[in-house]
Amino acid sequence: MRVRRLDHVLLAMPAGRESDARKFYRDILGIPESEKPADLAARGGCWFEDGELKIHLGVETNFVPARKAHPALLVEDLASLTAALTKAGYAVAHDVPLEGYDRIFVDDPFGNRIELLEVKAGS
């Protein structure tokens, strides 16, 4: 027996903020929304999936954002994505360099930390 791969990441969100999740994950990050199974839809939240990339947001009653733990998403054209995030009012932060990558951090609309990485040209 062994673990094969990560199936999805679940991030918490407060109730009733699905439209904010859609604006960030679907409209800015460009991850299509996937319909939740009927038996889970009543719980609120939303799912964003594109092939093997699966980010699920679930409603948590006593929501507290993930400030340290975070998903790291590989992206294309980090500069354009950074500009789109900034234009939409999201503050981006830089951290110590990571060999072979350009990267930024941004908080989603709920304060969850998200790392966005792009492989450096020639790496």
C-alpha cells in the first residue's frame, strides 16, 4: 500500500461567500467551476477543477483562514496574473527566492494564503 497522488485540496470559507470565491478562483485564477455532487451541494461552498487541478472550498462554521498552510499552484505567465490580481485589489507578497521559480503569495477573499509559482525560463 502507498499514497499515489493528491486528489484535491480543500480550503475553508465562511458561509454565503460563494460569489467571492468564484470571482477569485474562476474569474481571476482561471480555474473552471465544477458542479458539486447533489448530496454535498446543500452544504455550501464551491469546487474549481481543471484536469488534475482540484480546489474545493467548503463552508466552515467557525471559519479561520489558513495563514501558514497553503496550496502552491503552478501557473503560466505569473507577471500577467500578478497584474490581474493587483488590478482586482489583491495585495501580492514576495518571499525569499526559491531556486528555479518565480513566485508570489496572495490571500484569497477569505484570507487563505495561496502561493503562485512559475518555473523560471531555462530551469
